[in-house]
Amino acid sequence: METFEFTFQMSNYYSDIDDSDSDYDTELEDEIDADESLYGDEERVDGGYYIGVSDLVQEGGADGDWIYLLGYALTKNSFFKYPFDVIRRYMNYYSILYPVPECTTRNVDIVQLIIRNDNVYSVVIKTFWLKLIQRSWKRVLRERTEITRRRMNPAARHILEMTGKYPMGLRNFPGLAGMMSHTQT
């Protein structure tokens, strides 16, 4: 059976935390903790989607594979109820993975949980793909705006009236279909 090991780097982490945090944030973190103790004890499901933080760790020593481990998963009720900066600090503080300094907090992502046979909770980060789709959609919207602007040209309107079709280059209106075809796999 393969063992799973990675090193913890705890060097004075807690002494580096800034004590100037407002009482407001501390009270909110206490509220999040209370909400999570009520609703956060749900059993995690293999293949389920969660809002969480994760870290890339090397499995089984120096020559092992790199995987993302789930550090903490928050309920959606808590995520939508509290400010994002408080949520991020809370999730980084309560993560089961080694702490990181405040200046290098982990990203809060949408993750898909994969529970392995050895009960290791690894994840696939889905937020990355959402960002790619958003970028592609912004490009499509720019193209649509440009085509609409060029279709309002009097010469293009005249050709439409004469032939019933827009001029070449203005006939196809980009949309969702084929939006990601320019990305490389």
C-alpha cells in the first residue's frame, strides 16, 4: 500500500498574523464558525462540487505525483451570507493543510471532490474553466458589438435592402456555438 506524505512548514506562522484585525471581522468569523457547525457537518460526496480551498502537494516523496488536496469546504449558505474577504481568511485559517502567511492566501475555488480508495480528498479545480469561458464570452461580445456597429453602416443597410442579406463578413453573428474552438487542448 502506498503511503501519503508531505512536509508541513509551520515556521512561526501564528506569530506572523496581523493583530490589527477589526473586531467586526472576528465577530463575523465566529458567526461563520457557528453556521458551519450547524450546517457544515454534511457528509462529503465523491464527485460533488464544493466551494473550497486546496493546495498542490507532492504525493509519496520527491518522485511522486502532484495532486490538489481539499483543505476546507464551505457551505453555500455561509459563502453567500458573509463578505468574501472574511470568507477567504476564515477558510485559510481553518484549512487542514499547512498554514500559509496572510500575504499568500489560497484561492477560494469551485472544486470537484474525488475521494480516493485511501480516503484522500483530492480535488479538480473547476474555477479555472469558468474563467476561460468568461474570457471567450467577452471576446464573442466584442465581436457581436463590432458586427452590430458595422451593420448600421448605410452601405451595409443598402446591400441588405437590395439582396436581403448583409455583406460578406457581417452575415454570421457569433454566439455560444463554437465559442471555445480557438482554445488548445
